[in-house]
Amino acid sequence: MEAPWQAELEARARVKLPTAVYRYFADGAGQGVTTAEAHGAWQRIRFIPHVLRDVRDVDLSTTLLGTTYAAPIGLAPTSLQRLAHPDGELAMARAAAATRTLLCVSSNAGTRFCDISETGASWWLQLYVPDDRALVEPLLEDAVSAGASAVVVTVDAAGTRVRADAEPLDEVAAGYRTNHADPAAPGPAGHALDLGMEDLERVARVTGLPVIAKGVLRPDDARRCAEAGLAAVWVSNHGGRQLDRSVATADAFGPIAREVRGAVELYADGGIRGGLDVLAAIATGADTAFLGRLPLFALAAGGQSAVVDVLQRLHEELGDALRRAGCATPPDARDLVATAVDHRG
């Protein structure tokens, strides 16, 4: 069962947000089956803790693509953050900088990349590839010049989210889109329906940055990404916002970790709500866990300070969970579940 503080935070956000905005942030596709199952899947994982180990000093620090962060916890890309709070992505970025947390910025951000970079946050760009590939290059050039250190290509968005009873956001959102407009926004150049590995390889050539595939749920697709030389695979079902009844990330992760076994870094998102969920992700093979909705609700509830509070609380919960599991560092947790695989070999 979800801890009271997460439910309270979401309730505070719901009171502050217009109904259409709250539902855009909270709902999933279809009947919301995948979204509803996400957290419970992590809760089903059971640990086999170590004993007789020195856990006086627990070190959460984690290195991803050569950069060290305070903990294996990242901020997933979420769009239209200025609908949650006037400071939007700037507040999220400042919270990331204050807590040494990795930030992934949506290509549909409502804030200029250069302004995000000025906060001091370490950030990656999330990218949708549009049908008209020519629209991508200005966005990538902007991100590179502003200091993005990697590009996360969303590979599981062959259409926009569909929910029959969803309220339209177009008019509300129109004034909150970035001045370097999302190339995959609804219109004549929507999401590419013929996305291929060559698109990810082209992004790598154009930017010179590590490229990550986000939205992988199958071991064979993860292997293809590794063999193509991508820097990482981000296991995700898009927060349940694409194909409803897709498998939960927690259930997909173990087989993917066993398939790639150290060839690439592995990340997880989807239903991660607390320190024990982060521990479960690490124990099943993740290098880090990303959270989307929880920080977004914090942003809506209280801006930058609320996001900082959530991240600090997650750090505390993870540190306590590691200590109780007999682990002094996140890598020590690789064998806490019977089917876990240390994919780093």
C-alpha cells in the first residue's frame, strides 16, 4: 500500500490544478490498466537481505554516463510543467541542482534550454522523432549548445495518448509550449511511424552525445539497442500512456537485464513512488530509477521547495532501505532478489 505522504502530495496537487491538467498528468491510456498496475508490480518484489555487514556509512552516490549524482534517482521527462507551476522547468531544474539529481528535460518543455542550463542542473534532452526529420536538427543544436549531456530518444510513441473521456488541453497548453516548439506536437509532422535504429544513430552523429533508447520492454529490443552501440536502455511503458495493458516495467526489467548483461547502462521508470521501489529497481538490475508523476505533483503542490523535499525524502528512504538490507552502496543490492542479475558482470 502506498505510503501516506505520496497520497497526500497528490491530493494537494489535485486541489491546486484545473481538472483537465490534473487528469493529463495523472491518467493513462485506454482504461488506465497499465498505469494502475505500475506501482503494485514493484511492491511484489521481495528482498533477501544480508546480515553481519558494516552499514554505518551508506553511500548513495551513483555514476551515470561518467557523471556522478547524489543517488540512483532521476527526474523523468514530463511535459508542460508550467501548467503545474509558473516556474515550471526552472523550478524542477533548480531542485535537481540543489540535490545533485539528474534531470531529463522534455522536448515539449515550456522553458528555453539555455535558461534550464543556467540553474546548474546536469540534464539530458528527451526527444520525440517527428515524421519530418528535418525538424529535429534545430532542437538538437539548441540542446547541445545549452549543455545537454545526452539525448534520450523516446521509442514507444507511435501515437498520442488515447483516453476516451480525456478533456482537451490544446487551448490551455498553447501558451506554455517552448519557444523551440516540440517537433512532434500534433500537426502535419507528428510522431514518426517508421522510427528505426538509423534515427538513433543519426541523433548520435548530429549531437556527438550519448544516446539512450527510452520505452523498451522486450529483451530482444534491448539487445538490438546494445548491439547498435547505444549508451543505455531505459525500460519504460511510458507511464501507461501508450499501449494500455502493456507489461509493468518491474515485470519487464529482469529479463532485459539478463539479456544485455553489462553491454549498456539500464534505467527504469513507471510506478516508482518511494525508496523501497528504487531499491527494487536496483536489485533487479537498474543503474538508476526515474520518477515522473511524483515530482510533477510536488511541483504543483509547492514548487521548487516541494520537489527538493520529495527528493531528499527519497534519498532518506533509500538509505534506510539499503542499511536494513545490509548494503552500504547501491551496487551491493544487486543480489537482493533471487532472480537479480548484476548486468555489469
